[in-house]
Amino acid sequence: MSTLILRAAPPERLDFLAVNPLALSGLSQSEAERLNVGTTRTGVRLGDCFAVKLDGSDTLIIEGGHERLDRVGAALSEGTIRVTGDVGQRLGAGMAGGSLTVTGNAGPYAASGATGGTILIEGDAGDHAGGAVYAAKAGLDGATLIIRGTAGDHLGDRMRRGTIVAGRAGAFAGSRMIAGTLAALAVGDHPGLGMRRGTLVLGSHGRMAATFVETGTHDLVFLRLLATALRGLSPEHAELLGRPLRRYSGDLATIAKGEIWVAA
């Protein structure tokens, strides 16, 4: 496996868009060290901040993360990236395949526009995880995003496809949701606000918008199938579907084809 070992804290924000196993496999070590990853005119190169060791494999280990490492795993299409530590904004943005793991925390807009692959954040995530960046049509768009810790506000904003699993989340989880599945043990106020379609599975929530209507308690085959799918990602979330669930339909301010399932 190839490794990048952080020597010292980056002097500025670094853009890791071009740092992935596929891109590095075609470079010599000296060429990789000369990759421009800086975001200012000072011209910071990969070798200025990291000790680089390449072996041409499809696995890249980044030892020593930092909140200034932006777009780690962005546009990843195959292979594996594992970061020991924190990362900055737009982790796995536009990712199409492969596996991306962060042992620490991630900044805002993690997995925005990701169409495939699996992104695992073992710590916390910032606002708009799985959400749409400014002027984008959709957020998460087919990938799987797992957040073991707490996500910020607007988790899954405008997500169109895929699955999000989070421990806890802030306000407006699943806001403007187009489709997909979002499961969380607890969220803040106004979950699903403005959602058109999609499914939210929640252990508990804050205030819910008046544009959602309760449709009773149900035991559906669909819920059992969803529990089976979630069990491979998080048994704790799958257990939410093993108890009586109350269903809310909405958002009535849109086309009202979304649903929120809450522990009864």
C-alpha cells in the first residue's frame, strides 16, 4: 500500500482532488512529491508536507490528518483511501466508487454529489454532510455515507439517491430531500423540511414542521427489508426498525411523497 505521512501542519488549505490511488499509480515518487496541492500562490507541493512512499497499489494510507486537508477522496472511482486523523471540507465529493475511511472528524459537505462507493467517518461530520453545495442540483447521489458520531445541520440536504447512516444530527436533517434513505438515532428540529420523496428513519427528533401529517403505526414488509439492508451498516440503526414505528407523510408544502418513520 502507498502511504503519505504528515510531517507538520499544512501552512494553508490543501486540495487533495488529484491525490488518489489511481492517479498516484502512474507517477514516480519524485513526480508525486512535486504535485501542487496548495490553494494559494505560494505553491505548496505534496512533498512539502508529507513523506511519500508509493508502491503502485490500489490502497492509499494517509497517516496524520488535518482539518486543512480538503477534498480528500474527491472523484475517487476505485481503490481504498484511509485517513488516520481529521480532514477538511468536501470529503469524497463526487466520489464514484471505492472505499474511503476517516478515523477522525470531517468538515462540511462530506460526500456531496457522491454517486457510488462507501464513505465512513468514525468521528463527527460538519454541516451539510451528504448535502448539496451551492448551486448544485443534488447532494448525495447514490453512495453510502456512514457517520459514527454526530453530524451537523442539514444532513442529507437535497440528497437524491443512496443511504446515509448517522449517530446523531442537527436541525433540518433530510431537508429538501429528493429520494434515498437517511437513518439517525436522533436529530434536531424540522427533519425532512421541504422533502419531496425519500425515507427518514429516526430514533427521536425535535420539533416537526406542521406540514407533516401522522398516518398511524405500521408493520410493513418494506421495513423488514430495510432493516436487513441497514444491519450490514449499523446493527443499532437496524434495531430502530424492529419496534413499532409511527409514520409521518410530507412535506405537504411540496408533493408530499416523503415519509418519516419514528419510534412509537
